[in-house]
Amino acid sequence: MADYILWNGSSEIYSNGSIHLYWYAALIILAFILVPRVIKSLILKQENPDKLNSKVEYLVLGVVFIALCVARWGDIIFYSKKNVNQDLLSKIVPVTLKPYVGFVGPHQLSLPLGILGIIVGVWLFNRFVLKDSDFFYLLDQIVIASCLAGALLFLSNFIGADFMGRATDAADGTVFIRPVTDGLMDLKCCMMRNPDGPNPLVDVQVKKGEKKMLKEIGQKQIQYHLTFKQGIEEREATEFIIGDVKTYLFEHPLYVSESGTEPIKYALSKTADGKMSATITTIGIARHPTQIYLSLSCLILFILAYVYKKKLPKSDLSGRIAGEVIAGFAVIYFLVSFMEESLSTDFQYLGLSTDQWLMSGVFLLGLVLIYLSAKNRQLKKNSSQQT
């Protein structure tokens, strides 16, 4: 059996008519529930936590909104080519009007600028709302809690097959096949005789193939099992497979490698209840599950920083932990980016992507926070000694 992971998980948790609940939305909601709790658990040892406790939810909402806006502006500035046709509203806030009002989505945000937005959001909230709180102490709590939120969001990216990694033959190489599975169920029939006709399928299943593919890195044999609706005859099923399915697979090289010069490999049969069924053999592309790498990294950073911070008095290392977490994540993201599939709109310079250059700046920002927090602690120490 081929040594790889076949991911056919749905991005939907629940669907009933026009009601759809997606993993991405559910995990965002979970993050909004957990983050304030994490922050409150970290500020219990603060001398007067009541004022901050009562504003934690507002703090989270405000910081998230500012971070998303800055992340959106970063994407507009550094990825201008892919934002040419965006509506004006989506260039100001992370909301789009096309084709309907909704969130612009993770592909329209710059993660490095989002991290900068978190810092800016904390500073603004501390400056204009709390006014007399310790910025570095507050930043620690937000950054630590953000690691947990990041772990959940990167996990949702994996479930939704977002942000593709490079092809690999490693054991954790993952064939993200769900987008193709869903696409086959929505595919019109039949371009050879009845263009834009109704989809003839009642079910689509996919499993690993038995043959190992050695032609190119990441190639893995997979088999699709299509079950046609009652009344679909052999001729229509054949036309759908050799015309529509063949073309659809060929046009999705991120997920499958279907030859453009060879006929599609398939076999037709009938089920016990008389429906036509087909087995289609094609090649899936196993890719690095970079979303899982980042999710696990965020979870580990959260656990380490949370446990360490809980053991410290309020005055110790305020801001240093935030700086170390930000710098550490920047290094991890920089390295993982080498395993990501480059986007056609991505700017490359000296072999590094735009996000890698921006994340290098985030790393330096983390070092600056470590330096400023140390300087701030020294000033407080000198002030207390003088009094």
C-alpha cells in the first residue's frame, strides 16, 4: 500500500438546505471562547485584575479587528496583483461585497502583518482604554493566547485544504483530494452532447490505489468510485467520464496529475440495484501538510509560554516572553515556507518569498521587543531603588 495520507475530510461540519456550518467558522468561534479564558487565567496574579478582567472580551475583539485590518492592508500592499479587482470596502476592512457580504478569507490576509497588527492593537487598547496598564505585561497575555488561536486556525486550514505544501514522498505527505471530490459532485453534464446539464452522480468515493507511482515526486495512485443516478445509461456515463471528468481532473493539477495526452483510465459496471458505477484511476499529488506543522508549532509554543508565564511574578520578564514567542514563530514560519507551494502572484527575491521577507522583519521585531522589555524592567528597577 502506498505510504501517504489521503485527506478527503469535508470542510463542513453540518449542512441542511441553506444552513451550512464550516470547520473554519467553528474553530474561530472556539478560539474566541478560549482566548479570553486563557488571558484571565494568566492575569490572576496581577495585583488588581478586576479592571482588566472586565475588559478582556473587548480587548480580544479590538485586537483581532485591528490585526485583521492590518493583515488585509499588508496583503493589498505586498500582493497588489491579486487584489486588482477587489472592491473598495475589502481594501479597507477584511470584508467583501462580492459575490455577497462576507469575510475575505485567509488567502486575502498577510500573516506577518497580522502579527504586527496584534502588537499595534494591544498598544492602542492599552493607551486609550486601560490607560494605566503595563503594555509589555498585557502583550504577553495576548501573544500567548494568540498561539492557541493560531493552532486552531491552522488546523482549520488543513481541514479545508488551504495553503498547499510542495510535493513530497515523505510518510506524512498528504493528498488533499476533497476539493476534487466536491467538484465532481457539482460537475455539469455533458459537454460532448448536453452542455450544462444536471450532474449525473449520486455518490463519489475515493481510496488509495495499490500501485506506487515513481515517475515524479509526490505522485500517488488513487481511485475514484462514481455511482450514477438511477436511469443514467452507459453511453451518458461514458461521455461524462471521458469528457467532463477527464477535463476537470486535468484542470486541477494542484490536487491530481491527469495526463493531457493519454485517455482517462476507467471501468464501468452496474450496482446490485441497477445503477451505473465507474472506477477511475488517476494520480494524486501528496504534499507537505504545512498547516499541521504550523498548528503543532503554535500549540507547543502556547504550552511552553503558558506554563512558564504562570510560574512568574507579574514583574518578571514582562514582554520578553512575547518577544521570544514572536521571534520563535517567525523562525518556524520562515522554515516551513520552504515547503509551501509558491503562488503565481508571489514576489521572489534571492530565493525567498514575500512572506519570508516580511517574516524576517517580524523576527527582528521580536528581538526589539525583548530588548525594550529588558530596558523597561531596568528603568522600573532603578526607579524603585531611588524611591
